[in-house]
Amino acid sequence: MKKVYLTIAALLTWAMTSVAALAVDIIVVSHGQANDPFWSVAKNGVDKACKDMKISCKYTAPATFDMVEMAKLIDNAVSQKPKGIVITLPDAAALGKSVKAAISAGIPVISMNSGSDDYMKLGISAHVGQTEFEAGVGGGQKMKAAGGKKALCVNHEVGNVALDRRCAGFKKGFGGSVEILGTSNDPTEIQKAVAAKLGGGYDTILTLGAGLAGEAALKALESAGKVGSVKLGTFDMSPGMLKAAAAGKVEFLIDQQQYLQGYLPISIFAQYMRYGTMPAGVVMTGPGFVTPQNAKSVIKWAAQGYR
Amino acid sequence: MSDYLVQFNNISKFFGKVIALKDVTMKLRKGEIMCLLGDNGAGKSTLIKTLAGVHKPDEGEIIIEGKKTIFDSPKDALDMGIATVYQDLALVSLMSVTRNFFMGREPLKGPPFFKTFDIEKANKIAAERMGQIGIDVRDPSQAVGTMSGGERQCLAISRAIYFGAKVLVLDEPTSALGVHQASVVLKYIVKAASQGLAVILITHNVHHAYPVGNSFTVLNRGKSLGTYEKKNITREKLLSMMAGGEELDKLEVELKEMNRLSTN
Amino acid sequence: MSTKSKSIASKTDFNQDERLQKVSKLKILLNRPELGALGGAILVFIFFGIVAGDTGMFSAYGILNFLDVSANLGIIAIAAAMLMIGGEFDLSIGSMIGFAGICIAIPAIYWGWPLWMSIIFAFSMAVLVGYFNGILVVRTGLPSFIVTLAMLFILRGATLALTRLITGRTQVPGLRVLIENDPIAWIFATDTFKWLFTWLGSMNLIALRTDGTPLATGIPPSVIWFIVLAIISTWILMKTRYGNWIFASGGDKNGANNVGVPVGRVKISLFIGTAVAATIFATIQVLDAGSADTMRGTLKELEAIAAAVVGGCLLTGGYGSAIGAAFGAIIFGTVSMGIFYTDVDTDWFKVFLGAMMLVAVIFNNYIRRKVTESK
């Protein structure tokens, strides 16, 4: 038994010396796990900004998409008294209490990625991200400039408010006729639904997700031989759609540039810590358009975790 | 007839097509130790389970203290004063002596709706009863698992007696014990009988049964080969009956005959 | 002892080894099931005290943070422990949490029921689910592991399907406004001892907000429930007849049945206990977040069982402690939050949970052998 105790004591001592914590300047509490392909890019932004700004940061997230867990993490962050907290705000009702506690404790909060509608009423200083409606407008304008007249907006998750806004913004920016095609989130079903519509004289298709809907729509166009005659654009990015853009098959991908969503809040806080400056309102990181012209370099940066 | 505490008249029990018991008759007086002998599969377990209320007999009747009785559940038998100590002893080795002693029949104290287990009283009684059999319970909360096999057997018997058993049915109480511990348990059984209990002792070990028993019933393949008072039977005869003695005798004769024929 | 002369055997017949001394009080203490968990909890606090001592983990706000997580887990861990002592498992606790949350939220938001009625509805469903689990296990004799595993899927599936059917989404928000003035909700949603924190704040002993009020406002409702349930369950196990029946049912259900313990009724009541505990957890969470979510509570049953095992409960039943499970929950809650104060990757928490459980089971096995060593 004695040997066991000694081993445990040794392990504990080793653990303690290697784990000793230092005070952190900025704590990021996100709903996106660091090993997720989308969020790892945002985390890279956080890490790079901390290095560039020469301050210390920590990126935390709950193990699953659990708002209760996330609120606990915000409370946890508050108790550490950082100089600032960056959060995502996917559910203002669930997270509101913790956010307000942070602000009332004198810790400034910046939100990123989600919550552009709610951040102000919680007292959050600024929001960094892409607002869905404006991004849709941008996409619509681009398709209009490309000559589109009759468009299909493929919504693969009807009832998701953010997605509804994307189509609504697109309609505004496009000007021409826009029909919303609601589908399930099954790729085969999406492909079939799009294919069925292709006889209706549509010259533009916008999908709201790249890997799922975008690639399914592309497959439908390819089977019908309509690539090029029907212009395809999508929100967000996927390796498949990036390749297609580089090959000229896709008009554009709307990149919300989550690298900036990670980078900018940190740099904003760094300036705030030094000089007390703070932007007012939403800092738009998107829409960033990935087109056949710049697709190749985006692919390169995506492979390194920056896009 | 009515000075018999328990009477089993022509009891039969079938499990589907299997005849576990056929026409078994057995009688027991107060203070009598009846040994139920028989080889494995003879039907001893079924017989005592029927007496304990686990099985209902398909034929025959059970008479307790002169009255015809039907047991619907083990609890009925228990209420009538028939306490059965099975081979597993119904003791939880992780629980203390006291908790085991009073399992299911815990003494209560306190106001209605807030009754609590009166552990102090239970500890006292358990220690006392254990002391009477010579077991010194140093720590009332010690687990039963720390006691030897013989101590546990005596605990189970003592529990049954404390809770008012009139008939004590013991299933192979000494089978797992060494000679010394077995003798202590047997002594306890004799003492219990001398205080008026009727005891049915199931065993396949005639050497343990013969010294303490007053009467012996031998079962063979579900049938009773008869009940014998001690003065009317010897240990050897019992042994041979249990091993199917008559058949072995016949076999011996046949073998002699075969031998004789083959050497001709 | 005057009865000595009447004994049929002398002391030396049984207690041959007179070298054995009287069992010391310390030894009795060391044999208690909750020892391991208490030791573990102390170790955890010392560890984090050294490693994260000045990070704010032990500020008032920080303590309430990990205490809240521990208390919530403790509520279901205590119920799981009692069931485990009674010889059974309930793997459907997590799904019940999600289901109960929806039982509160949908009637309140979609059918216009008052909140207190929805809460009572959720608890009634808990009793039904627990009774169903119990009756199945008792009547069929199937291992509770399987029965409640099936229930895990059934409940979670029903939660998802019904919620999507009625609401078209997987979350039901909007409950926060209903809490005020509700006659029952406050029991699950009110911070207590606010006066204490206000006083501590006024003495500048704890951190303050910019407006002068203390950052930590009060003891969360989960902590009060946790303490109350720990006291009640310990009292039941140690001091009541029913508690003895729980140990007996888990230790030897056939033997217990043979001496008159109503094993079936005991087990069914314990299953109702775990379902009700899950509902208490769900109610507190739903009112705290202001919303219900169909995926809440996923995998929580495993954490509850882990806490019970760390607390000294044998997986085979018949031995264990509710207080031990409470300490087990404190260990897990503290570590799950404490890890965020360090630079360690939070994925390591799962490794810690599993390792802790392994250590606890080995330790418990050792204790059990000591306790049941026969001479």
C-alpha cells in the first residue's frame, strides 16, 4: 500500500507543478468546440490575436451545445476577473443572467458570431460577426449584378430564424423574383427537390449551407447539365464547394470569415485595455465573397486554418 | 392425533410431468427432532418448500395444530410459526448482525408517521440472544460476513426462534461446516427442541442426523420410504435405505448369479 | 452477563483467537463506505487550492459556481445511490431530465397552463415513469440495466418527437417571465440567504458589482435541495425500517423476501425516487435557463452512477451511502469547473471522471472484502 500512496503523491505533485494557473487577460466563452472545423478557425484567430497583441487569452467551450453549461462557463469566467470576456450569443434568454452579471461586475463583454439582435439589450459593448440579413442582401446584389432574374432560395432548415433572414435579405438585394424552396436537411432529398425545380426557368440558386445544401444543389445542376447556365451561390464554405468555385462552377461562397470573429474582439479589447476605445455597434466580418478569382488562395489558407 | 404439531397427509406435488412428491405422509410432535433424509433429488427441498408456503400441494393436506391449513405465501407459513432456514440463510453478509437479525421485523420507536428503527433496542436484543448461544458480538455494527459459517447458522436459527417459531425447518444446516462447528450447531438445535420447538432437520449426512434425531423419514425419488423412531432403526440401515439399499441388495444378488453363471 | 452460564457453547468455541482486541472506534470509521469519497473531496480541494488558489475559484462567486454544478449532480446522484444500494440501476435518469423539462415547458407555453400546474404535471409523469420502470423490473425479473436502457431511448425519442410535433423546434423558451408570482416555482428558483451576501458585501469581504451590490447574490436553490435530500436520504437509510429494507433488498433479494421484506415495493419506490430526483434537477434547470431543451440531461445518469460508486456504493447492491454519493458529486462538480481555471484542456475532465471511478471501484472492492472477510 505504501508504494501506491507514494506514487499517487508523486503524480499529484507533478500535476500541481505543471498545471499552476496564471491570471488571464481575456476569456473567450464560445458555444463552438475547438475541434469543430468551423470553430477551430475562429480559435486560431483568437490565439493569433493574443500573440500579436501580447496579452493572454483562454478559449473555452462546453463539451456539447448546452446553454446551461455555457452559462456556467460565463460565471466561471467572471469569477476569474479577466479584463474582458468574449462570448457567442446563440440564446440570449438562457445566457442573459450570466452576461448581465459579468457586466455589472465591471467586466466588459463583446459578442461574436451569433446574437446580433440581442447583444445591445444585454449591455454588451459591441458585436463582431456577420448579420444574416445584410449578408443576404450582399449575395442578392452580387447575383443581380451577374444578371440573375429568377431565383430559388433553398432553405434546408425552415424555422431557423437565422436562415429565414438570409433568404429575406437575398430577396431584398436581388430585386427580381425569389422563391423560397423549403427542404429537409437530407442531401439526397435536397438534390431531388432542386432537380425538380430546374424546369421552371430559374437562372439563380442560393443555398444557405455549403457542405449539405450547396453540394447537393451542385450535383442536381451537374446531372441536368445546367452548370454555368444556372448560377449557383451559397452561404458558408466547404471543401467541395471551394473546389467547385476554383473550377468556376460556383458563382460565390459567402464567407463569414470566422477567423476575424476570433481575431477582432481580442484586438478590440487590447486597444480598450490601453486607451479605452471601443467600436459602437456591429463590426461586420461578412459577407466575404469567395469567387472563382480568389478561390485558389482561399483553399490554401483554409488548409492552414485561417479561412 | 391432535398432539401432533404438524401433519403432512398424502402430500403430492407435480411440476408439469415431473412427480416431485408422491403420497408423502409425515408427522411431528412438539419437542421432536425429525430428520428428513434422502439422496439428492429425493424431493426433500420440494417437501420443505411446500411446508414453508412456497409451493402449494397438488394432492393431500397439511394440518397444523389439528386444523387443516393452506398457505398462500411464505408469509402465511411464517405467521403460523413455521420458520424455515434455507441454505443461503437469508443473511446479507454486508449488513450488520443487528440489521440481519431484525430484517423485515425491525422494532420501531417514535411518533406515528415518523417511526424510526429502534437500533439501540435492536442492538441490545441481538447481542443478548447471540450471547446466549455463546457468540460474543464485540461490535454490533460488524458485518455478518466477518462471522464464521457456524456462527451464521446459529444466528439464523436464533433469529427464527426469537420471532416465535413453533416449527423450525432447517435445510442442510451442517453441510458446509467443519466437524467442530457442526457440533455446536447441533447442540443448539437440541437445546431449541428441548424448549418445545418441533424441528425438521434436512440433511444427507446420517452421521450428523443420527445423534440428534428422535425420528427419521427417508425420501427416495419423491416417495417416503417410511418414518422410523430412533429405537427402531440403526444408522447403517438408514444409510443403506438412503443409497437405495434394497436395490443395491438386489444388484448384489444378481451380480452373484451372473458370476456363478459365467464360471460355469 | 448472567446468561453466560446458560450458553450452549463457551466463548472459546467460536472466538478461538483471544489475541483479537476490541474493535477500535477508528477501525469502525475506516470501514465506512463514505470514507473514500470524503478523502477524495479533501484531496480535490487541496489540489485546486494550490493550483488555482488565486484565480478566483475560491471567491464567493467562484465557490457558488462549482457548488451549483455539484449540487445539481448531487440531487440525482443521491437517488441513484439509494437505488444502487437497493440492487438496481436507472439508466433513464438523463432522458427523464429532458422529458420532465418538456413536460413543464410545453403546457406552460403552448397550452396556457399556469406554471405551477405544469410543474405538478411533470412530477406526476415522473411518478408514472418510475413506477413503470419498477414494475417492469420486479415482474419480469429482467436486469434493471436493460429495462432502464430501453427507457432511456424511449423517453428521449418521445421527448424529441413530441416536442417537434407540437412546437416545430427542439427548444421551448419564454419561461422566465412566468416564475414571478407562481406559488410553486419559487421553491425551485429562489436564491436564499441573500441577506448574508448583502452583509458580506457591505463589509467588503466579497467582490462587489459596479453599483455596490455583491456579485454573489445568494445560495442557489440547487444547493438547498441537495442538502435537504442528503439529510433525508441518510436518515432513511440509517434510521428507518425502510432503510434496512433497502439494504436487504440489495444484499439478498430472495433471502429478504423470505423473511418478509416487501422487496418489490421497495424497489418500485426507489425507481420512483430516481425519476422524481431527475424531475427536481430538470425543474431547477428549466427555471434557471428560462427554457427547456430536448437534449438536456444527456449522459447525466452515467455521472450520477459514477458519483454513487465513488461514494462507496457497490455495483452489486446492499452496501453504500448517500452521503458518499454527495461527496462524489462534489468531487465531480468541483473538478469539472475547476479545470477551467487551469491551462489544462477541458477534454481531460472525462479522463479524470473515468479514472476516478476506476480508483473508487478498486478501493470499494478492497473495503468490501475487508468487511466481509470470514475467519
